[in-house]
Amino acid sequence: MISLIKVILLVLLIATCIASAYYSLRSHRSSDPIDRGLFGAITNILMGFMLIILAITFMFVFQGSTPSVIVEALFMVLGVFNLFAGIRNRKHYVQQKSKTQAI
């Protein structure tokens, strides 16, 4: 059961890493500033998920030494921060895009 969870976490980690790289490239190549911000926000959301998944994976792999717990907690906090910052930024850029399209 634990090995199945590790495999699922690995697949999710790889998927979020690839998706994050894809949206990061789209963000850097976009000429429209609203699209650039929107793709950057999606990248932040995916990076947040990736860090949270990485922290959960570390919890299954390492057995609770003090340095590993500190690293896991740090990844978890950074992941949650990236996730909420990305959601907030995405909401802002979606509103800006709808205002621009309404005009």
C-alpha cells in the first residue's frame, strides 16, 4: 500500500513539474502582459502543488529525523504560500482579462 502511494506521488510530482515548466515557458514567451501574468499565476499554483507533493513524499521516504522534518515543513509552508499566491494572482488576472474583453 505504501509503495502504491509512493508511485502515485511520484507520478503527480512528475506531472506537476512538466505542467509547471510548460506554463512557465508560455509565461515567458507571451507578449500580452495579462496572459503573461495569468500563465505565471498558473505556474505558481502548480509549483505550490509540486512542493506540497514533495513534502508529502519526503514524509513517506524519510523516518522523522529533525533535519528532514524541518525540510518537510519548509517545503509544505512554501508550497501553501505559492498555492495561495497563485490563486490570488490568477483571480486578479482573470478579472483584468474579462475587463479587457468587455471593452
